Amino acid sequence: MKIWAHRGCSQRYPENTIIAFSKAAELFDKGLEGIELDVQLTKDGEMVVMHDERIDRTTDGYGFVRDYTFDELKTFHIHTGNTAAEHIPTFKEVLDLLKDRMYKGFRLNIELKNSVYPYPGMEERVHDIVEEYGLHDKVVYSSFSAKSLEIMRSIDSKAEIGMLDTKVSDCLYKLKGGCGADALHPYWQGMDLPREEFEGYTVRAWLSGHLYPEKPTGGRLDLQALEEKGITDVFLNEPEVYL
Ligand code: G3P
Ligand code: CA
């Protein structure tokens, strides 16, 4: 089972922040496969790393990412407990942090957060940045939007692409419908098909789970049981506990 850090080490540190990604990067030597993160575009076209379309939950600001320029957005704070407050990172800031490890094999799953608001041009923009850093063979692009993945596939015939949905049956349906994806990214409890039906596909399952600052439950997932369902990779908020 390959283990990824979901939004960085997002149980002990605030999701999608430089501290959460730094802590995850330190786990590369312990066998962490890579990091999953979410990208969106600001009003002035800056690619930022942020899960929600709104900034309310994770910052001291209010409103939509797409309604702010990056200069405006970076004035808002993400509270990080005992460490200094951070701002919403740009995608390039995160690549600057991770690139040396990525050249050595550490991977990045870039989820295009475009199923609520499509962010026209986002696929080309993220692809250009990844190319600029020479990291095309270290990334996996994913989205809940099949249309977006189709665009990504038309941009790059060799890119690794994962189809997100809740049920593995829906991921497979969309994949076979021609969105251009080559891997399935279902919710971990959405394994509603016998594994023979998706034999040969990489299946990267995601969890909702606890996020900083919630307290961990202390429960452990049975990774062996997930593997038996055909899951090959998991995105975990607390990967450090499993490595
Ligand atoms: O990419 C897997 C997973 O992160 C999808 O759900 O809501 O955590 O972005 P979400
Ligand atoms: Ca995500």
C-alpha cells in the first residue's frame, strides 16, 4: 500500500500549508509516496493551494478565493497553533519547497478544485508551471470534473491523471466514458465493485477523517483490508502514524 499525505500532514498541522507540507516532505525518507493538495486560481490568475472555494473555514478572512487578488489574499492568516501564522501558499511556493525531493522520486497529486467553479484555463496554467519546474513525471493530476480531465489529456497525452468520485463504480464509468484518466480515485468507503471489474488500475482512495485542529480519534485503519478491496494507494491526514 502506498501512502500519501492528504493536504500535507493535515491532522497535526493546518491543511494545505507550508508547515503541513514540510512535515510531510520529511517523511519521504520513511517511505511516504507523496503529497496530495488542492489548487485554485485567484482573481488575478495566481495559482494557490486551497481546499475550499471560500476562505472562511481556514483563514481569518471571508469570501471566495476567486474574488481576491493574490496580494489581497495573502493578507489573511491561517492560524497554525504554536507556530507562526501563515498565508495561503501559491502553488509555486509549494513546488519550491518540494522540488528537490520530487527530483528524487517524491510525488505530488494535484487536485484541480474546479467542479464547483470551473476556472477556465486552469489546466494549461497548472501544466505550464509543472513543466517549468521539470516535474511532469512526478505529478498526478486529478479532478471530480471529467471535462477538466479531458482538457488536461488534450494538453498532455502522457500526463498521469486520476478520476475522482465517491464510488469506484462512478470513477470507472467516467474513466471509460473517455475523460482520459488512467487511475481511479474513489472515497475509501466507496469500493462498490468486485476488484476483478477494475483489475489493473491504480486505485488511490481518499479519506475524510479528522483535520487540524480536531483531535485524532486514535483509531487505526486496516490497510490490509483496503488492499484486499483493490486499493493500491491511500491519502491519509496522519500518514506519520502508518509509516
Ligand atoms: O484527492 C482526494 C481527496 O482530497 C478528494 O476530496 O474533499 O479532500 O479534496 P477532498
Ligand atoms: Ca483534495
